[in-house]
Amino acid sequence: MISRPFRPDGTGGLLYLRVTPRSARAQIAGLHTGADGRVSLQVKVRAQPEKGKANEAAIELLAEAFGLPKRAFTITAGESDRLKTVRITGNPTAIEQKLASLVQDHTP
């Protein structure tokens, strides 16, 4: 069971996402806890879930929010699923701090 959305390691870490396509607006919408107890960062995108468009939109939103280049983000699991695992390359401490700020700013 995953109790937090980010798992740091030496080169960055893994970020667990719940992506909602076809949203009215693109935004980070705080944390989501699934029925299994898994905590993920809720990301809403305007793009359709076809041909990777929603994945690309989610990466663009994350890159802008974290202030990192798009190449720092790679989807490692859940390519065609709502729940995704994304590898972020960068300073793990800085990523955790930015994530905490994003969650605080975007939690309803």
C-alpha cells in the first residue's frame, strides 16, 4: 500500500498520479486516496484519452508546476490507465518541497 504520492530515490523519485482527462480546465487538484489506500496526486487535463494526448498534457502540466523540463518526466506504469507512475529526474528534496507546496495550494 502506498501512503504518499512521491517515493524519492537518489536521482529523483516516483510520483503516483491519478489523471482525469476531458476536464473543464487543466489543474493539479490535490491528493486522491483510492479504495485500496493508495495516495496519488490528482491531475486534471483537458486532453482526450486517445493516442497519448492526455499523458502528454499531464507531463506538460507537471513540468510547468514543478519548474522542470518535460524530459525530466517519464511514465513508467499506467500508460493507458487513469492511475500512473511517473519517474521524475531531479533533486528529490526539491521535488518533495515543491510537491508539498502544490498540494497545499491546490487542496480544496
